[in-house]
Amino acid sequence: MTSESQRRRVFWQILLFAAGLVVLTAISAGSVYLVNKARDDSKWVVHTIEAENQINALLLEVRRAESSARGFLLTQKPDFQSDHEKAVAAIVPALDKLTRQIGDNPAQRDSIEKLSAAIETRLDQFSREMNFVKQGQPDMATALVREASGGDITTTIGNLANAMIREEERLFRVRSANSDQSQTLAASLTGIGSGLVVVLALISIWLMQRSARLRDEAEARLRDANVNLETIVDERTADLREANDEIQRFAYIVSHDLRSPLVNIMGFTSELEELGGDIFRRVSSLTHIPADGPPLVPGSTGEFALDGPDQQLSADFSEALGFIKSSIAKMDRLISAILNLTREGRREFQPEKINTRDFVETIVSTLAHQAVEAQAEIHIEALPNIVSDRLALEQIFSNLIDNAIKYLKSGIPGEIRIRGRTKLGYAIFEISDNGRGIDAKDHQRIFDLFRRAGTQDKPGQGIGLAHVRALVRRLGGTMSVSSELNAGSTFTITLPIAWNATKRNADK
Amino acid sequence: MTQPVNIIMIEDDEGHARLIERNIRRSGVNNEIISFANGTEAMKHLFGADGSGIAQKGNALLILLDLNLPDMSGIDILKQIKENKYLKASPVVVLTTTDDSQEIKRCYELGCNVYITKPVNYENFANAIRQLGLFFSVIQVPPAAP
């Protein structure tokens, strides 16, 4: 999985979340607004109904006043009179209330003014009628009633009131519709918003599932890759081990088989040498027939005299054989060295606890003779104890100390120091001398097989350090050198404090 | 002990065979030396056509054996000699270039009487062979089991 696609997914998730938040906020705001509006609308609807009621109540009071006035006119009973007075008293407040209630509507304001005027006129007529009746002139009152009904005031009042009711009913319809609309809107908004949120949530879940699936797939791939990697590493390790074993076997067989013809070469060279001796003795006996004695018996030992050219021949012969023999001897040493190296490479190491100081002291005591000869003093400082292979460690230390003694500067008392310390589970040993030192360009070369550095005035095959480094590596450590020409050398070995052979042996 | 001891030399390298023979002779041993350059022929001679070893019944033998043979391992030959009732009493001298301690140990375990590593240094080689000659002269080679 690339980081690009991962970034994109994170971006989409954040976007979705933000969108969900925005939608929720919008829905909340819209809902609050619409609910408020719906409440307003409902209030207006209620107001309209109240106004209509008030109109009806007013009309009722007017009718009551009228009917009670007529009753009084016909019967002159005081009951009707008091009823009429109550009705008239209720009319004015009712009218006032109605005026207040519908004051917001200009159309209704006109109507109410007209209604007020009509009602006032009618009230005036009522009071005159009542006065005529009280004064005992019912005829006048009856005429007045006739006149009133003729003037159609009552009708006018009824018409006006009806018009107003119609207007209120229209308003009621309009306001009800408004209210319905607001509520529908609020419901729709909530519905759509909820839908959106659900959709966003679904998308989010889908994205999360996809991401989880991708992650699982990636994990599976990683697991596979790890398993593959382990298999590959195992295979490679096995291959390497096989190749290494092969090289060891090869080196062993080759050095072995090289030895066989070498035995012949050396053997017959020696035979040849003897033959040469015989031949030249013979030549000598033939050319030098001594005057004062018997000729030399061929094959007899002892000096034999030869003339100039014959002597030269004999010398050349011996020289040639000498070179052949020294070369064979050298070759034999090299082959032995290779054999020893392969043998070391095949040896199983046995880690054991080593008291390093005692151990190094023992090694130094075996080299004491050489040290005295080279006028060298060896100082052993405190050394950390380690768990390692005793034999390998012995070869490492004796090689290095031997080298230090061997390559001292002649004429200067040698001083060799063996120091030790620990660091992070490793023991670090330093073997330093004040000897001839090694040129920086040779620092790598001295660890190569059959390679040496500096003045070649000491015997050696160039094997020691190669061998030491191979051993150190097999013990799980490293080694290095720091040195300057004529300023001494320090060889540093880093070895694990508790080396565990099981891993390596298990690998085998 | 009137019967002369025959020396059987199994050595594939002619040069080695010659050097060994010469040095044996120089040490004054004059017994007959029968050489074989490969294992198969030597086995045929030792064990006979039927492979039972009865052909050598009653013969006194001393066997010089090289371990690196072209057709078979000297160790196998040693093992078979020491497992054969007619031959097991014959002394076997292993003479080879191998100086691996494991190999030497193995040979002695199988019953080899002397193990000599052929040194490249001829002086040592000649000495070893001459001492072997000395060894031949003092050793009582028993006749193979009757």
C-alpha cells in the first residue's frame, strides 16, 4: 500500500466527517427556525379563530339587546329591561375587544369602523325605544322599531359582521396553510437531513470497511513476505553453508592431493642429489688419478677434488637442487597451513567459562623464553572473563603475543601490554606493543592469507593473522588494528562475553 | 618360521612405491615385495577369486597400505583384511599422506598395526621407511591362521 492512497483515504474520511457535521448543523438551525415559524403560524391561526369568535359574540349581544328590547316593548316587564341593559352594557366592551384584536388588519379596520357606527346608531335607537316605553308611549317605540328595521341597521350590522367573519375565515385558511407548510417543511428538512446523515454514515462505514480490508490484505501480504523472506534467508544460508563446506572440502582434498606428488618430487630430488654426488665423485676419480696413491673408490664418502669446469658443474648442480628443495619445503609449508586452516574451520567449538587473566598468563609463560630473548616485558592488566572456545582463544592470543614479540624494534626494550574492558555484552581486548608498527596501507593486507608487511627479516608464512581473524569471526567477534610505522601496533579483538555456540552449531 | 614373509604393497603412486621399495631395500630387508597400483587387483590377490581369502591360508604376509587409492578407499581394504579370518593376523602398515587425527584414530580402531604419514621431507621419509625395515626385521609375522 502506498502512502499516497493512505493519505487520500484519510482525506476522504475527514471530508466525510466535516460534511456530516455541516449537515447536522444546517438541519438543527433549519429545524429551530421552522419550528419557530410554525409556532408563529399556529398563533396566528388561533388569533383568527378568537377574532371570529369575538365577532360572533358581539353579534349575539346585539341580537340579545334587540330581542330583549322587543320583549320589553311588548310586555313592559322589567325583566326584559334589565336583560336589555345587561346586553347593551356588554356590547361596548365586546366591540372594544374586537377592535383591539383585529387592529392589525387594515381591511378589517374599515369594516369595524362601519360596524361601530352601525352599532352606535342601533344603540341610540335602543335607548330611544326604551325611553318611549318607560314614558308610556309604546306606539312611538313601535314606530321607532319599524323605522329601525326599515333603516336596515340590523341587516347592515349582520352583513358587516358576516363580511368580517368571511375575512377572518379567509385569513384562517391562509394561516392554516402557512402553518401546514411550515410544519411540512420542518418535517421534510429533518427527514432529508437524517437521510443525508445516514448516507454519510453509510459511506463512512463503507470507507472504513474498505480501509480495514485493505489493511488486512496488506497485513497478509506482509506476513507472506516475512515468511518468504525467512525462507529465502534460510535457503541462502543453507546455500552459503554448502558452498563453504564445499570450499573446505575442496581445499582439504586439493592440499592433500598436492602433497602426494610433492613427496615424489622431494624424494627423487634427494635421490638425484645422491646420484649427482656419485657422478661427480666418479668424474673426480677419473680425472684425478693420484700419483701417490690408489684412485678414489666411487661411492666413498669424503671430499673429492674437481677441476675448474667440473667444479663449476657440480656447484650449479647443487645450486639447482638446493632451489628445488627449498621451494618444495616452502610449498609443503603452505599446503600444511591450508590443511590446518581447513581443519580449524571444521572443528566444532566448545564454549566454556574462561578466567581470562590466568589463561593469558599461561600463554605468556609459554612465550617467556622468546620474550627474554627479545628483551621484551609483557604486562597483563585486568581482563574480563568470558565464555568462549578455549583452544581458539589460545591460538588467537598466542599468535598476537608472538607477533608482538617477533616484530619489536631491535635495540629497544620491548613493552607489550594486554588490556581488557567490557562494552555492551562484548569484551574488548587490546594487545599493544612499541614495536616496528605497520604502515597504514598494509593494515588490510596483513589479514590476508600468505601476505606479510614490512621488512621480511623474520620467518613466517603470512598465515597467523588470517587464521586469527577467521577464528575471531567464528567466535562471533571482530578484530582490527591501529598502528603507525615505527610507532608500535595495537590489535583490538572484540568478542561476545557469553558466546553461545548452540546457534552456530544448530546452523550446521 | 621357515616360510619367508611376503610384503604386499598397495600404493597407486608409482613414485611412492619406488621410493618405499628403495628405502626398504636400503634398510637391508630383502623379502619379496609384491606391488599393486590399485585396490581391486590387490583385493583379488589377497582374497583370491572366491573372495574368501583361503588362497593366502598359511602364508605370512605384511601389508603396506595407502589410504588414497583411485578405485576404493584404503580404509575399506583395511577393514576387510581385519575381518577375514585368514588375513586378520597379518600386520598392516598404513602409509599415507593423510595426517588427520580422526583418520589415524579410525585406522587404529580398525586394527592397523602401524600408521606412518609420508613426510615431504625426504630425510624423514627415508628414516621412517628404514625404521619400518627395522620393524620388519624384529616383528614376528605369524602365518595366517591354519
